[in-house]
Amino acid sequence: MGAPALGLYNVRKSRKHKYNTISEQSPKVECVAGVLAPTRSNNAVIRYIDYSASRIEAKEVSDIDEFLKTPQPEWATVRWIHVSNTDAYIVGLLQHHFAFHTLTAEDILHVPQRPRIEFFDDHLFVVLSMLKLETHEPNNTILDIEQVSLLLYDNVLLSFQEKPGDVWQSVRGRLHTENRRIRKNGTGYLLYALLDELVDKCFPVLEQYGDILEELEVTTLENPTPHILHHIHSIKRELALLRRIVWPMREVIDHLYREEGGRIDDSTRPYLRDVYEHNIQIVEIIESYREMVSGLSELYMSAISNRMNEIMKVLTIISSVFIPLTFIAGIYGMNFKYMPELNWTWAYPVLWCVFIVITAAMIFIFWRKGWLNRN
């Protein structure tokens, strides 16, 4: 079956150093594990989009201090600030500017966190996990699990992506298209769009697992080896990990749907319900795959048992064929003085003919009874 596309050893779930403080430059985030954060951000990439139904402006932020001093334009109904490759310095500045809780800032930096939602007086905080497939070489696809943190205010949405890169290209494309629903709604709808994108990214991952399980089923039947069993157990552990990630997302979306603080418009709730249904569908797919993996384990044991039975059948047939031959040879191998057949001229060739006839007759009988493969 070639190199496995996914396996436990190919799951990458990043761990960053845990911070307990963010340094004097961002005093609102307090001390973390005695590790001081950098005074300036060298790696984080910050993008913002200000938009309304009729206008949009999108830029990359080069100076975060100057950007935060500049007020949001009056024409912009929504401001979306996205930070990728998040670091402590940027989180500290944003925490100071938007006054979100210190524990929230630490949860953004301490990865991974369990998917959840927290409600505050002027905003809400959402933590989710994003699934991605990264191909580094042919036949080697890595499942990458990345944390995404979202802060929703009345007219501002902050998104924090753990690693470099931009995973919201499709959402940005919709924003840059006029007369789209996302341009006419507020931050609640933008939050829905991001959640919908995260949930949709799960389907390609599950499709990859489905293809692998089909290949494993064929390989298990044709060539059950210990490596296949190891691969089956790896997939089983990965699916358990996926379930632990996806299942809490269901609760997050449900709490958003039932949110009563006014940040989610009634017009947005049906779309959140659609995302909720997609999430339920993903959970059901994962459960069905877990059942398939359990079935593959049983199939492997059954295939091994059948192979052992085939081996024992062959050995039994060989033994059965040699039983009469051994009996005859044993008789004439006894040291009796008077055995008339020993003095016959054609005794030896006749004995071989008897052996051949007995062997052929027994093999024919086994074949007629179906004990031998007719093919």
C-alpha cells in the first residue's frame, strides 16, 4: 500500500513555550513561567480589514503601536484584526488596548487549549482547533492541528492564529466582493464565516481518512502484516484525538446560537445552526470511522486466523498423504528374516508405483471434497 498518508507518528500538534509574563512593554499581561517575552515582535504578521456595505480597506500592519492609536474610520461598520504567528508582545499590546482579561491573553499564548467559549460584559472569547493537511513529500501527508482564538466585540473582531500563514483566504475573498451578505452584516456574521471555514476544513481531513481506511481494508485482506495492525491502531488513536477536538466545537457553536447578549443578530442564528449541523455531521463521520477501525482490527485477526488455518490445512494434507506411505515403508523396514517380497525382482519399482497411486488417489479425494483449492 505504499507509505501511509496518515499515522499517529504523522500527527503534529504544536506546543509553544508557556509564558507567565509578557514584559514591561505590555504590562497588562502578567508574569508567565519566569520567561520574559520579547520587547518587540519580529515574527507576527498583523492584517486588518475595515469594511462596510459600500467600502472596504485591507492592509498589513507594519507598526502596531501607530495602528492602535489610529481610530476606526467612521464609515467602517466592522474592523477585523488578524494576527498570525502570534507572540506575547502583540497579544500584550492588544490586551492593553482592548482590555480583555489577562487569563484570556494567557489562553491565546498557552497552546493547545480545549475548544470553548467564554462570555464577558463587552465581548466574548472563543477558542477552537483547526485541522489542516500538509503534504511535505509524495505519499506523506501530515495532519496539522492549530489553535485559533477569536475575540468578538460590538464592531471589532480579533483573530489569533498560532502559526504563520493565512487560513482565511476564502473569507477575505468574500469580503472583497461587493453585494455579499458578509459585507452587509456585523461582527457576528463575520464570526460565523470564520467558524464555517474552520468546520469546512475538517471535511478534506475526513475524506483522507476515508480513503486510507478503504486501502487498509483491502490490504488487511490481501496481506495482513504486523505493520498493518500498527497502522490500524495509529488511525484509531488519531480518530480519538479528532473526536476530542471536534466534539467541544459542537458546544461552542450551540452556545453562540443561544447567545442572548445581542452580539449575534437573529438573522445570523440560522447560519450558526447550519454550522452546528455540519459539526454534528463531522462527529458522526468520525464515529463511523472509529467503528470501521474496530472492524478492521477484527478483520485483521480473522485474516490472520484464516491464514493460519490454511497453513494448518496444507500441513495436515501433507501429513495425511505420508501416513500410508510411512506405514508401508515401516513394514518393509522391519528386520524379519522371511519377507518374500524382498526377493522379488520388481519389488522396488512396484513399491514406488504403489506410493504414487496412493498419493494421487488421496490428492484426488481431497480435491473432490473441496479441501484443496480447485484453482
